Amino acid sequence: MTTDQLASRGNDHRPRQRAFQERTGLPWHAPTPAATGGSPLSVIIPAYDRAYSLPTVLDALAAQAVDVPVEVIVVDDRSGDGTDEIAAGHPVVDRAVRLAERSGAAAARNVGVALARSETLVFLDADVVPLPHVLADFAARAADDLVLLGFREPVGHRPAPHGRADLPPRPPRLIADHRVRWRASVGYPAVHSGRVYARPEVAWPLDSSADLAELGFGAEREGWDLPLMVVTALMAASRRRVSAVGGFGTAFGLGWGSEDTYLGARLIASGCLVVPLRQALAFHIDPPDPAADWAEKLVTARERAVRGRGLLAAAGDPAGTDARVAELLAGAQRLR
């Protein structure tokens, strides 16, 4: 069972980092020059009602300094705000489809995996704007058994001309990601652990785990374990591995959260190492009404986390995922 496999997998990725540094002469956490090369990339963007942010995200992809083939795939999850038109019209997009019915982020990502042609997949949310070297960072370090994590700083939505979002005139801050500095809320269960805190607390999951190297074998630090660190807002992984474990779990439905943790657990159980890239940073653009958006997410967040833990005892279902993806693609509109 996956729960037993998780307890038997280590995550000491430091020898892999040293080997990379010896081979390239680059520090693991340093921005990567475009000419470094590496694995071709397929960037998969699921999008539902992200017209306020998607143009800025696509502009950032067009500005990437990377010297390997990159394809950009957008899967519109039946948006109602013109997201599909943006995906169809932006020159950086190689393929875009619009699903016939809203199916959720997990299903949209699985469709993107099926459309991808490169062995290394980059999962990028439609409201996450990466720095220009991020794709080069992923390409140079990609390997079949590595899950590479980027980090993001949430920023308020500020409209700019031509449908773009106005971003801060500085790089994103690593410390703003909740996996780097996590602040406990008082009086109700934390989404990630279920623990109720009697007073405000601050945790440093990334630092306290030696960049996740000490989170193998089912260990945790301050309520955080290794699968919880896997956030697909900005992440790279092997297409072969993702497909072999059955992709993203669609049992989570249309809501938010836990489908990436679930995928992370399955990848770890299959033998993958989870490795952070501290320099792979992005801005995460809040929706125009962030309070309402977060209220909707938090209604089911804890329930979904518990559901995900329960699903880990079952076997993955690659065949079922393939059948569902084929069904979705058969009814999808090809935008590009």
C-alpha cells in the first residue's frame, strides 16, 4: 500500500545536488544561464476563470531565458470569462483545448499530461508568474526520479493595461511561501495537519528539514510531511512517472487542494525524490476578490485533505485515468 511505501522511502537528495554542481559548476540554488541546456519541457497550465492573470503568466513564459525546446499547453476548464480566447490568441501557446464541461483542476492537468510531448512536465497555475530563469532551472536539473519544487509569493491583483496584472518591481520573496514560513491560525484545525493551535506560532518547514532531505521515511517537521510539500502551482516531474501512478486524483472533484499532495505521495512511493529549488520563484496573483475565494476554498479544504489520506491506501488507476482523459479530449474544443 502507498502508506507503507511512503514510510520506506528516504529523501536524501544531497548526493544528487552535489553531482549536478560537479557536472555543471553551478550551485543547485543559483539562477541558471539559458545556455546550460537540459531536458525539453512541456508546460501544463490548467485554467478556470483566470482571464485576470493568464495574459501575464503567458507573457512571462514568452520571456523565459531557456535554451531547450519548450511547449506551452493550456487546458481551459470551461471558463466563463474569456480565458479560452486568451489561450487561443497568445503566441506563446502551442496547444490549447477547452473542456466541454467543468471537470476540475486534477482532470485538466491530466488532459495536459496526455497532450504533452516532452518527458519533463512543468505544472504551472494560470495565476503564477515565474522569473525569467525558472524554466532553465527546471530543464538543467530534471531527471526521471526527481520532483522539483518552485516557490511563490502571493500578491494582490492590480489591473494593468491590455488585460495584464501589475506586479511588484522586485523579485518574489522565498519567505512568503507557506512551506518556507508557516504561521498558525488560532482556534481551528490547520488544513495540513488538523492540529488546533492555542496561540500564534511560526514554523519553518523548509529550513527545519534541511531542504526536505530529512523528511523521508514518513517523517514530519512541525506538522509538515513530504507529500504536503508537493505543490503543483510551480513544479516539474517526469511524464513517465506521473502517468505510471495514475496522474492527479479526480476524486477530489471541482474544489481546491489535496490533489497535488496526493500526486506527490504517489510519486514519492514510486521512488521519486522531492527537491526544492529556492531560486525558482514566482508571483502568485490573488483573484480580484481574494476574501471570497479563500472562504470558498477553506470550506472543503480539511475534508479534502482527509479524503486524500484515505485514498493513499488504494492502488493507483492509470487505466481509469487514461479512459477519463480520452473521454474529455473527445468532447473538447481545440483552440490551438
